Amino acid sequence: MNGKEIITAWARECLGDRLTINPGMDAYAGILAREWQDLIGRIDEKIRAARQDGLDHRKSKKMLSEESEYGFFWQKFYLRGGVNLPGLAEAFNCELTEGIWRDQWNEVIRVGFKKPTLRAVDPTDFLESLVNAMSKENWSGLQKMINEIIADLAGATVDESKPIWSPAMRKRK
């Protein structure tokens, strides 16, 4: 039930009993048509906001779950605000404030790369494919964020001259 239906039902139940006024008229017991529309608008706005909050909450929960389609890189990318980087939405022919980008950026990227899940989109391929689609300044900001995320996921650096393990060492254990 949407906001308009809620108010119309309320008007029929409450005002319809007190007065012999048709709910389709412009006014209810002193409520003017513009006031009525304002009330309906406010309720619709609240319902939309509550619905979006629910979607955002479910998305952030999904992002943090181990079995999500996103993978560790994309989780960090989302949590660090990578979706809001300048020029990124435009590289996918979207606007930053557009609903499809705001609510389904992961689908836009996944479909753009023809991958079954977002976790299948390799971060370095993602970065390389956007070199020509973004301005140099915006791309360097994206590159910096991606490199920081990869470095965080990699953890401590390893001195490759002294391997920590080898297949032979592993067999002995």
C-alpha cells in the first residue's frame, strides 16, 4: 500500500463517518486541496526514504557477508567510497546521482565486463579498461584507491629473495 492509498483509506474511515463528503472531492473538513497534496507528498517521501534505507542496509549487510558476490576487493572498494569517485559513473554512461548507478553500480560494472558476478571482475582489468574512459586526473584517483586496497589485502610485503615456504618444505610437514 502506498502513501496515497494510506491517506485515502484514512479519509474514508475517519472523515467519511463525520461528514457526507466524497473522498474524491478537493477538500476534507477544512483541509484544502494543496494542503492535502502536501500531506500526501510528505508521506510518499517518508515511505521512499524508508524503502531506500532498507535497501541500503541490505546492500551493506550483503557487502560484508563472506558468501556475497562481491569478494573482498569489491567490499573494500564499496566501503571506502569508490562508487562515488569522480568520473567513474560517467565512464559507464551513468550519472553519479542517477538511480541505476546509486542502487545498482555492481550490476552496471558486472554487465559492462560480461561477468556472472562482480567478484569475477579483476581489479587490474577494471582499472586498465577505464584508462581511456576517464580523465587523467580522475583515473589517477581511481588507480590510487585500487592500489591501496590491493596493498591492504596483500598485507605485509614479502622479501622474495628469501621464500617463506617451498613445495619441498610443505611436503615435510
